[in-house]
Amino acid sequence: MILGLDAASSGTATVGGKPYLAQPAPLKAVGALLDPGAVLPGRTAYHHLLALAAGNGIPRNRVDEALAEVGLEKVARRRAGTYSLGMRQRLGIAAALLGEPPVLVFDEPLNGLDPEGIVWIRSLMREMAADGRTVLMSSHLMSEMELTADHLIVIGRGKLIADTTMKDFIEAHSEREVLVRTPQAETLRPLLPGGAGVRAEDNHTLVVTGLEAAEIGALAAAGGVELHELSPRQVSLEEAFMDLTRDAVEYQAERETGR
């Protein structure tokens, strides 16, 4: 809907105050990667970008620059139909960067990338954001979102269910814990105040809620308890996301009932 590819049932989407289709040079307003396969297989990467540049008033030299930015300069004259999925992803990102737009929209940009490529695109996105651009990334890879994004929009069954910072989202949907490893677990337990939550993970490990690590350390020191580890612990983005969206899952497998 932002890019004018589908009609909204209500409301409007604008970029810089204008609908995308009203932009005089769309690729200079928004760079988007929606489908890495959206390229003629018989066309080379160079000529694919050259055609996009010509239609948007973008100088020819930007084609070489964009290919270099994504690491495809050495295969620029190969036909896109011979590219791997990861290479097509890079070509799609090059097309998005071609017009040096202030807004970038990426849908599942990590698909098909090897570990090196994933680290590269993570760094690229953070660099773009640091330069003052808006980078909107859609992904189901929670571990990568946790490392890449600083603001989250969560949608479930077509409804907005969260719009907040990464830090606030995780804190709002998790309880802070402190992992305490000590050979004197049973000695430490009665030293903790009654309001604290304490559960044992094993004979030498306690998980404490309701107290900060420094408070536990002070109580242990006062009681002469030896500590081997005292680590604040928080749930991952994936755990917080699953907790929030449990009732917004469209398709859910039923558990085996033993029937």
C-alpha cells in the first residue's frame, strides 16, 4: 500500500507528504526490495539497474556504484537468471539503493544470504539509519531483528498490536531475572527477602526475580556466601514476541492429545 501496489480499504500512506505514485522520481523517494526474483532472467545485473536508472533520472555512474555497494561488480555482466538466491537478493538491494532515497523498505531481505551476507546487510541497515534514513524491514527472523532494529511494529491478524522501541518491548513482556551460581545455594536462599521469587535450576544455581544483581551480591557478602556467577538475564525478543502474539496467530497446530 505504501508503494501503491495495493489499495487500502481506508486511510492513506504518504512518503515525505506525498503518495509514492505522485513522486516525480519514485526511486529517489523510496527504495524497496519486495521480490528478489522481479528481474528479467535474460538481462544482466548492469542493464537491469541501467533501465531503472534511465526511468528515474538517475545518473549512469550510480549503476556501478550501487553494484559495488552490494558486492556484485565482478558479476555485473552476467545474466540475472544465472544468479543464486543470495545474489538476487543483493541485486534487489542494489536497485533499492540506486536512487539514494531517504526511505528504504525491505521485505525479508535476509532470505538466501549466507552468514557473511547476513552480517553485511545488518551493518548496511544500521549505517543507513545512522545516516538519517528511514529503514523499514519486515522479517520473521526474531534473532536478527533483535540485533538490527531499534524500533518495532508488530502486526497480528491485520491489527497493530505493538509500536515501541526494542528495549521497551522486551522489558514490557518479560520479567527481569538474575542467575545466581553458588556452591551454597541452600545457605543463600533464606537470606533473600520474602518478596523475591526464587527457583532452583540445579543444586548450585538459583534464578531470582524481584531483586537486582547488586542487592543479591550484597546479601550474599553479608552472609558469607561464596558466589561463582551473578548474571542479570532477560528474555529474548523471540520469547517476548511469542508471548505477545500467542492469541494473534492465524494458524496454530493442535497438540497431540494421545487419542
